[in-house]
Amino acid sequence: MRSYSFFIIILLCLALLLVDTLAFYWLQSITNLIPSEYLQKLINIAYWLFTIGLIASILFLKSRLDVMHPYRKQLLITSFYGLTISSFIPKLIFVLVISILYFTNYVFSEEESLIIIPIIGLVSGFLPFFVILYSVFRSLYRFKVHRIKINLKELPSNFEGLRIVHISDLHLGSFKSRHHILDRAVKIINHLAPDFIFFTGDLVNNHAWELRGWQTVLKKLNAKTGKYAVLGNHDYGDYGKWKSEQRKQENFESIKYFYKKIDFKLLLNEAVIIEKGGQKITIVGVENWGNPPFKQYGDLKKSLKSVANIPFKILLSHDPSHWNEEVTDKTDIALTLSGHTHGMQAGINIKSKNWSPIQYKYKQWAGLYKHYNQYLYVTRGLGWMGFPGRLGMRPEITFIELHQ
């Protein structure tokens, strides 16, 4: 099945290369009008540099098929998205800008159009190309701390100033045993001196063997009061082809047991009560709950059953769509923490202006949201899937302070 998936990816890439070739001949018909042979060669070299990038992306993907879930349609979607973002879009911009400028060449004189238009085309192609290279080789592991303060009138006075670090979506298989990278994130988290560390799922891409060697790194995470976690959609092994249901279950049990090794309490549709000076708060954790095609293992009613009389609750739920469906207006949960979206690992974050293609699928996809007195925070995640880069969506460590 793995080779079948790779075969489909190759077909998709061949389709891109076919479009490449047609676009190249179209570009040739334009560049042949340029009197400078030097500029002609420069444009041609630039064009095929993008194709080399596409081929390199295919080889990069092939080397990571073992750590990504290679058996389901989602792999093809995320992989094709990654290849398109990293190599094909800059080339399309390159060709379109040159074509448009030539068709509107009345803006320039004839002499100017022969020089200025190729230069503008080259810049328009290379600028996004270099930005994407930066997202792959630099910003992919440039961890960013997002500092959030939330005022909650239900917060007991003894918990005033509660410090929370929220992380999610490690996808450890994607790190390829490069422990020193995640060790940097661990040091940042510990420096924040949190009372709680909350992890909201997707520890792995699919397999328990991805966890080898990570116990030493993740056990270093320190929290004054406690460390709690829930499962994400990737943690169940649903994206794998297993020889038997027993093998799948063994994989799942190994992932759950790993949390004990790193001193995290894994909440499986349950809640814990934290008491301080006679006052109490509740940490509620549900298994993954998502809209189809994602499965709904989470049982919020079961999780809340034993803590219904505790007025202040924090919910850990991997998928932010759960907040709208079962939390707001239906419970008294004050704060929900989620991940899952990654901010699609591509978007724009400029002060209050945030945009990503993922917002057309998820209403709440990154940052803080409020519905009356209920809050949701969606982190952009620490790891990556599909596209091996982060374009305007740096890996996130969320530091939340709660106040009355």
C-alpha cells in the first residue's frame, strides 16, 4: 500500500511537470522577444530551478514516508499541498507576472519592456521561492512564545495569576530523532516556570516507534503543580494499515503508556480536581472529538459527571470544532485549549490581522476566541505534517496567565 500511495504521488507530480513543460514553452515564446541572450538564459535557468525544487521535494517526501501516515488519502492531500507550496506556486507567479506585464506593455516603452518586464518577473518568482526556503530551513523550528492574559470572574482567588504553558501537535516522527531541536523548546518552557503544562494531542504521526529516544527530552519538562495531556486524531493509529486489530491496539497502548514515562497524566474522558487553600478548579480532558471524517472518541458528559459541582473548569480537547459543538452554551467550562489545525503551517500574522487557508475549514483555527464568558485558545502547534515548513506560522509555545 505504501508503494501504491507513492505511485499516486508520482502521478500527481508528473501532472505538475506536464503543466511545467507547457508553461515553459509559453514562456519561451515571450522570452524569445528579448534581444539580450543573457536575460533569456537567466529566465530559463530561473524557471527550471523551481522544477529542481519540485523534484527535491518529491525525494524529501519519499524519505519521510515511514514517519507520515502513508496509507490514507490525507497523506496525498498534505503532501501534494506541500509540493505545490514549495515549488509550483513561485513558478506560476513567475510566469503569470511576465505574461501579464507583456500583455499590458503599454505601461512601458518598447525599450523598457524588453528589460524591466523580465527583471520584474524574476523578482516576483524568486521572492516567494526564497520566502518558502526560509520557512523550510529557518522558521520550521523557530519556536515562538505567545503570551496571553485572560480575565475570568469564576477563577477562585487562590488561583489568581495561574501560569499555564499550552503545547500541542508535536508529531515526533517528523523530527527524525533530532532531539536537540525539541530540547530548545523544553528549555524555553521551563524558563517560563509554569504551574501547569497542558498538551493537547498528536504526540506522533501514527506509530509508537516514533517515540524512541524522546523520553529523556520530554521528561525534562517542569511544572509546579502538574502536567496533563489528551490524545489527538493521529495518536489512535487510524491512519495505518495494521496486520491485525491487536497490533493496532498494542501500538495505541504503547503511546498511552509513554505519558507515564514522561510524568504526564493522560486524561481519557475524565477530570482531575486541583485544590489550593480550600478552593478548587477542575482540569477536564476528553479523547479526540472532531467533525467527520475525524472520529469522535471524546465523551464530554462522562468527563464532567464527577465534577459537575466544581464551578471553574479548564477543558483540554484536541480539535477546536468541539468547542462550538459541545462546549459553548451547553456547559460552564470557562477555558478550552485545543490544537489540531497547525494554522495550516502557512498564513499571515501581522498584529491583529490573521489569515490562513485553514480558516475556510475551521471557524476557530489559531489564537484566542470568546463566546460570552467562555474562552477558547487554539495553538498553532510545535511540530509539522505534510509541508516541511512554516510560512508565517511559527511553531508555538503558548503562555497563558489567568486573572480574576
